[in-house]
Amino acid sequence: MRLLYLVFGNTIQNHFQANFSILSFLRKNSHSLTGITVITDAPDLYQHLASAVTVQAIPAATLQEWQGKFKFFWRVKIKALEYTAQQHPGEHIIYLDSDTFLHGSLSYLSQALANGVAFMHEVEGALSSLASKTERRMWQQVKDRSFGGITIHKQLSMWNAGVVGIPASQNMAAIKLALSICDELCEQQVTPRLIEQFALSVALHETYPLHEARPYIGHYWSTKAEWNSVISTFFLESHLRNRTVDEEVAALNKFDYRQLPIKKKVRSTQARLNSLVSKAFPPKQIEFISPKA
């Protein structure tokens, strides 16, 4: 079983998260892992983990190519899965967003993949019944239509794609189906925000039994601010103590993953009120250093 991360851009917190996620898997010391691949445009941020990961530097031209004919950015996630499956035939793959961590049994995940079970992070519900404006609009655009040869019916679910586990059996068929669905959704100008997620949801559902990874892998997509603060402190201490990877893994063994929420719904009214308060009461007496001539 191979782990796959796709991390790019200048936001350092994303790279902190990926390093932290990788360490959470290394602390299990499992023989289930055949390797960890990081596809990134910032390979220097993973030198510290060089003994544990394979870093694949990705040029901007490749990222653009992976976006495909319709220049849909998140198509690169499916292409990264395809690239990794081609590079490592016969290996099960678990793709992970950077804002994830292992808290359950890696051996169970490995055995389930070997038995032909696919994973995504969690089921969000049938697309036909989801409540956000984006999802309602998307359902109206795709219902009873065929994409990639699959008719979109009201029972098909949207799954969260923060984790995507693909068994080695039929992996290229599943990935090619996801690419086909994704490209046809783009061609028909379906609301783009969740296209790659829905394409993977449908393709894996059609190819394998599809289960939730949530009982084993945490995904804190809605509480990043809290987690980023703790993770930044962890790596600052690592830097000051000059910890090795083994010492970081040992430190992480003492980390309580239950101390922070992994999901939090903030009402839009609260966000608007916070914004209004910030505008109404801006900070005062702001000072900067004034160098002497």
C-alpha cells in the first residue's frame, strides 16, 4: 500500500500539514506501507523526510497539462492518482489531502484494500438531497444524464475526497472512468467546485464496494485554523530541539488527537457579524519601526 500526497503552492501551512500527516502514518511503524510519494512543486520542504518518502518534483507545465482541455484545476488530483498507479503497478494507493492524520488501524485499511474495498473519507449524502446552493445546482445540471457512460440517478452519493483509497485491482479502470466523468462534466459546464470529488465518488462506487475512511483517518478541513496553530508549534519545537524524524515520531506518539475538533460548522450569520465588528472597530495606534537616517 502506497500513500500519495499532492501538495503545491506557497502556503507554508499546507506543507506543515502534509509533513505532520506523514509522521502520523510513520508512527504506526506498519509493514503495510510499501512507500510514501509526495508530488509537489516545493521538494525542499520535504528534505527532512527524505529517508521515509519519495519526493516527485512537479513542474508548472505538468500541472497545467494535468488540468486537461477544460483547464479544471482539481483534475490534477485524479491525474496524480493515475501517474502513481502507472509508476507503481500492483500497489494499492491511498491519496490524502494534507489536512489529514492517521488515528486508526493502518493494517485494517491495507487488508480491506487487498480485499477489493475502496475508500473515500466519508459519505456526504445523495447529491439529490444535499442542501447547499452548489450541490442543488449541480444536481439539477446532472440528474438523469449520462457522464462517462454512467447515468446519474438520485441514489448516487457525494463522498468527501480528502481521502481516496484505490485497490490495485481495476485501479486504472476506476481512474480512467473518473477522468472521463470529470471531463464530460467540465465539457457540459457543470458547476465546477465539486466536479473531481463527484467524479471520483461515482467512479469508485461503480467499480468497487466503497467504504468510509473516517473511522481510521481524521480530516480537519473545517477546523484548519486550530490545527495549524498546534502543528506549527510542533514543528517549531522540532526545529529548536533539532529533532530527527525518529524523535518526531516519538513525540507524536504522545500527541492527543482528541484535543481538537475535526469538524465545525460556523453559521454564515456569525461570519458576517464578525466581519462587521472588525470593520466597525478597527485596531488603533498601530506602530512600525522607523529606522534612523
